[in-house]
Amino acid sequence: MTRETPQPVLLGDYRPVPYRIETVTLDFSLDAGNTRVVSRMRLMPNPASAERGAALVLDGELISLLRVAVNGTPLEHDAYMVTESSLTIPQVPQEPFTLEMVTTCNPKANTSLTGLYVSNGVFCTQCEAQGFRRITYFHDRPDVMARYSVRVEANLDSCPVLLSNGNMTETGGAGPGRHYAIWDDPFPKPCYLFALVAGGLAAIHDTFTTNSGRTVKLGIYVEQGKQDRCAWAMEALKASMRWDEQRFGREYDLGIFNIVAVSDFNMGAMENKGLNVFNDKYILALPETATDVDYVNIEAIIAHEYFHNWTGNRITCRDWFQLCLKEGLTVFRDQEFTSDLRSRAVKRIADVKTLRARQFPEDGGPLAHPARPSSYIEINNFYTPTVYEKGAEICRMMQTLIGKQAFRKAMDLYFARHDGEAATVENLVSCMADASGRDLKQFFTWYEQAGTPQVIAEGAYDAEARTYTLSLEQMTAGTPGQADKVPLHIPLGLGLVGPDGGDMPLDLEGTGTLNTPLIELTKQKQTFRFRNVAKRPVLSLNRGFSAPVQLTSNSSPEDHLFLMGHDRDSFNRWEAGQMRGRDLILGALGTAAPKAAMADFAAALRRILDDAKADDAFKALMLGLPSESEIAAAIGTNADTDTVQAARDAVRSELGRHLAPSLERLWQSTVEHGPYRPDPAGTARRSLRYAALQLMLFGNRDQGIALALAELKSPHSMSAEIGALAALVQIDCTARQSALDLFHKRHAGDHLLIDKWLMLNAQCAGPSAAQRVEALTGHADFKWTTPNNVYALIASFASGNTAGFNAADGSGYRVVADAVIRLNGVNPQVAARIATGFRSCKVLNEARRDAARIELNRILGVPGLSRDVFEIVSRIARD
């Protein structure tokens, strides 16, 4: 029997639905094994549809239909048809009518965690992207927006808390041992924003006063006994609400805003209107259980989901191809929020590191797709770094091109024009163009063209003419389905740094303006000439990472060292250090790192470390070398990950020895005194402390191990404990295992800390990395049905342990393929995300590519392979 190949959904096939749904009334009778849902909908023919008189076709899966009625009259069985994926009623009234359905579902058996499911006794929903069809039959697509009224009934003892979207309007008893609550949401929304939560939850409450003087009730609901970990999340929520009013003029619109944290969740969080549902790792925090990274992530992710209230909820997507309309724009907004609250320079570098680690490999491999794709097989597979992180960079470039003032004007116009609508990417860009007067037709190609552009810069100084000529060329390699590329509109921040370290005047020929720190590359090749340049400058290009491109230039190693010490643009100071570090690692492949070059690089770093004015978090970033995956990608083809790891470790060892006195001084000066505070200064100080420890471990192994163990013996906070342990796991030594065992003994019973333990194990360096991961899949604390466990162990191994996953004997590929196959029948979304780890194999040597291909073909041979996994694995295997 031949398996039927899933067919793609195409952007060009979009058509409005034949019937609009105006209102929805849902009545839930919750039961873990058999929940009953009564749905009453008011429908009418859609004047925007050309399909007049068409059959009514509603999506539905894994639910049982007990009754269906039109205008109160039950339909006979021959008047409708039910399949595994739909309900079809051939004839319905061609005027407004009411449709009533009674369905049942089994939340307890729902291990995919989409639709209605049970997590640790708590009923929870996840409807994005297509989970609502597992609750009742519906037009399960984002352009169908309706007003909802929801009645939730459940057992009073097991489910004292009953939550849904909007405002609670009524509560009461519902017979012996039962009670109910009614929630009304006055704002039209697509069904993917529907939410319901019921269970024995604890809560903390607060209020927020809006700019207009309204009081909003705030609630954060968590599992019993964990409410003491919610204070930071509540402060982050109020900070988000305040910032969105000040920066974008957006005031919250309901009287209630609730957050619920659950331990079983496929995503990080979900922005359901007025009832955000979070993975509890992004809510719960105490100094003894959460790291600085956790505190920052909680702050940022709460902001992200709250900001969706306007960029995603009030204005949603016309179709799922427009996903970056809400996600890219909202990521940009949450990045700006963190930048305003913390260090803008450090945040920018951190975001670019994430982009390069996650999105650049996607753009350069078999899974490459535009920010606004033109087709998909399974929409869950397009919640990608390209949609999120690259989508945010596209928004940032628009702000760079039109200016912050015009960007705010454009956003105001966007909210005014499209509030309450399901919009497209074109709608957003049109507002940018109209508000600024800029022609953004060419710029729109960023949304439609996949791949990371390469920009080649050649600078030449003419001392006699006192001119500096900058020649630029852009090119983008072919990607699946897009062999031929067109030039993009690329904004490039620019500075010419003089011998004294200051920026020189920018007299750009042909512009008539002075000191314009931005040039726009719109053609394949362009030349820019600067006049009145008194001395040879050092080029500082793409300042602030103004465009998501790969930049190469004819700058010398001496230029990089000069920029490390003098560039006023913090990003390019860091970037110069990364380029110098990359070149040293590449130079050390198979040989020793050049001694003179290493000494010069270490001296440049030492000057930064000894600079009292430099931010500690920036110093920590400067100590970090490019990752093994970045080095493998820089090699281009035929990379050997064992050699890459050895070369990178050799450079780290040399740096640790060269910088030993400075690192030891940092270690002593960053000892914690007083209570832990997750403020920017404390976070920066600790990041520098453990960045220094990592180099100390490589520079003087025995000393570094001793310091790490001493720190672990009595850690000041979880940041200290994880900081020391994360450094130690990079060294293959006996002390590592004893330290991991101690961590597990201390924190057994806390699922969030067990996830950290699993992740640290997955990142352990050494030849037996795959065997370690495989053994842990049988540990009592690991559950295949818990996404956080799987991400912590399997995903961290595939994405964060380059040498272990890409072991020459293929053991890493086998372990991950086994996980994908097992998860395929449990949770296809999680399985597909794990499978994306294979995308990096393209740049490796032939033996590793062949070993990966064997495992990919083994996955493809599994009977009943899900659409989610098939789409990812088949695309990688074809490459």
C-alpha cells in the first residue's frame, strides 16, 4: 500500500468563507473522559464570498457529534455528512440562521495538547493554530471573527476555578457537587483565541489603573503551593501594560486580565483574549529556583503575550500565511520593551545571537521559507525563527528606514484602519508607506523572498583625493522553491572611525547632507563615495545590525581589533570581536592557534575587561566566542564537528591563559553580597562572573574545577548554581557527574529544576553524549508526554551539543530519530520540532550527511507518520 502524500495549502487559494459566524454560545459540561459541548452559532451568508448557496462545511476532528439542528429543527442523518475532518450540511438557509450542535471529546486522552486537554488535573485549551476543531465543529480559520459567550460547568471540588475569555457575568450552583460560570467577551475574535481553564488552582491578584483611569483586575493562576513564585510575573505584567500605553498608546480594553500557568504546554505561552495560558516555566520564579535568564525570559514573554492584545487579537491574521503579521511585529515590540527596561545594546546583541543560532541556519538549509510563506502542509511547522525573529527584523528595518516618529504614526494608522479586522502583511506595510511617504514596494520583497542576503563590502581610501569609496554587492543564494533572487532594499548603518577612535564626518557625495549615518543598498551593486576624509578611516558597517545580512569586507584583523576598542556602536564592537574570534578558530583547525594573533586578541579583550565604564553584561558578551555551529557554517561544506570543537576549545584555552589575572580579579570582584535581585546591574554582574569562570576552566582546568565546585557547595542563588554547573559540564571530568548528581538530589521533586538538570546533561561534552541522553529517556523523572522534558533533553542535545549530536558514528542522529518516531504517535507537534535538528547536517562532511540521511529515511518509513513530521523530515531528506 502506498502512503498518500499530504497536499500543501497555498496562499493563492485563499477564499473568504461562504458563511460568516456572528455569535457563538458554548456550554461546557466538563468531565476528564467525556466532556459535553453544546454550541449555538448565529450564521449568515458572507457577502464577500462568491460561493452563494454553497454547502456549509465546518472543520472538526477527534470529536463525536450527538446532535445537529438548524433554526431549532434537528437534522436527520441523511441531511448532513461527518468525516474524520469535517461536518458538511449541503443545504442551509440563505439568510441569517442558528446552528446548534452537541459534541463530546476526551480531554484525558489528548496527549497532543491541542484542543481541550487535562494537565495535572487542570482542564486547559490550546486552540492556535487549529485546535478549536477538537472542541466543536467550526470554521477553524483566523478570518472568521465572532463574539463569544461561554458557560463552563464542572465539579466544585476538583474545579473550583472556572475561567474563559472576557468578563465573568454570572456564577452559581449546577446541581449536587457542581457549579458554573458564564463569561462574555465583547470583542469579536477568531476561534484560535478561545480559551478555557478549570481546576483547583491557586492565585494572586492585583489591579492596574489605565491612563484613562479605568481599574483592571489582574490574576495569575498556578498549581496549588506555587503562588509564592508569581510576584515577578505580576510586576512584569504591570510593566508591560504601562509600557504599551506610553510607547504605542495602547490601553487594555477589558475589565479583567488573567494568566494561567500549566506544566504541560506545547508552546511558551498563548495570547488568548483576556486569558493568557503559559507554560509555567515562564511564570514561576524565586531566587532559589530561577536564574537571571529565567527572570528576563518571564519579563519578555509576559510582555509579548500581553502586546498581542492589539497586535494579534484586536487586529488578527486574515490567514495563517500572515502569521508574521502578528508574531514578527509583536516580537519586535517585546524586544523594544526589554531594550527600554534594560540595556539596549546588550539586548540587541542577544537578539542577533538568537537570530544567527536559530534563523540563519533555517534560511540556509532545506527548511528555508519566506517570512510570509506561500504554502504549507502543516501550519504548526511554520511557528519558526523566520516568522518570529526574521519577522521582527523586517519590522525593525522599516522603523530604521522611516524613523521612529513616522513608525509610531504608522502604527497609530494601522490600529485605526484595521481594528477588529483580519489583516494581511500588505496592510501593515501600506500603513508604513502612507505615514512616511516612502515607497516600500521593493522593501516588501523581504516578506516574500527566503534566504539570508550576503553583503560584500570593499572600502578604499584615496589619501590624495581625501575620499573614501565603499563598493557594495548583495547576493542571496537559491533556496527550496526559489532558485532566482532579486535585490533587496537593505538599510545599513554606517560610521567611519578615525585614528583617534571618534566618528569622522560623513560627507556622502551626491546627497547634499552631512552626517547621515545610514545608506540604502537597493541594487545588486552600488558605490558610495565620501568626501573630505582627512585620514584613512576604519569602516563600521551595519551598525546596530540594521539589516539581517551576512557581511564580509576587506577589513583587516588590525581593523577588527581597532573597532573592538574604539567603535562607539556597541554592536559593532562586539561584532568585531566575533569576527576576530571566528578567524582565530578557523585558523586553529588542525593546527595550533597563532601565538601572536592570540596575544593581540587577548590584549584587546583585556582592555575591555579593565574598562570601568563598560557594562558588565557587555563584557560578558565579549568573552563569548562564536558557537561550534557558527564555525561549522562558516566552513561552508565538509565540516567535521570534532575538529571544530577541538579548535574552539584550543582558542578558549589560550584566551583563558592569557587573561588569567583579569579573570581572577573579576571572579573576586563579583562575589555576591546581600539578597539576590534580578535587576539589570545584578544580572549583568552575574553574567560576567560565569563567563569568566568558563574561560578559567579552559585556561587552568584544575583551578576552574575547584572554583566551580566551591560555588556549587553553597550557591548564593539558582543563577549561581546553574552558572557554575553550566560551565563545568563543558569539561569532560569526574567532578562533572558528581556535581550533576548533587543538583538532582537537591532539587528532585521540582519539575522546572529537573528540566534544567536534563538540559545540562544534554549539553555535556564528550564522546558518550548520545549514550547519556539515551539513558536519561528511561529516567523516572523523564516523561515523553511532557513537552518540557522532551525539549530540555532531546531538543537541547540536537541544537546545543553540536559535536555530540553530529557524532561520527551516527549515534546522536539515531537517538534523536528514535525520539521523533516515539513522539510521532504521542505529540506530533513536539516530534516535528525535534526533527528540525537535522537541518544542520547540510554543512557537514559526507559521512555525517549519509548517517543523518539513513535516520531521516527511517523516520519516513514509519507507518502512520503525521503531517507535522512528514513535512519537516521529507524536506530535509530531499536536500
